[in-house]
Amino acid sequence: MVKSSNPLNIHWNFKNGLPPEPLSITISKDAAGRYFVSMLCD
């Protein structure tokens, strides 16, 4: 993925109040050209 000059709009939701530590991030693009980010957190 090419570096973006625009920041990503990410909404975090922490039920226990503490942010998780990301272990891996996967970026995918669908046929309509939309990007999706999946994060595996500890």
C-alpha cells in the first residue's frame, strides 16, 4: 500500500479501559477500491 498523506479514521472501543497492544495489522482492498484494516491485538 502506498503511503497515504491523509490520516486513517480509526475508532477504538476498549471495554476494560486499557488499549490493547497490536500484534499484527492486515490491510486489504476490495473490488470496489475500499480499504479495510484488521488488527490482531493482545
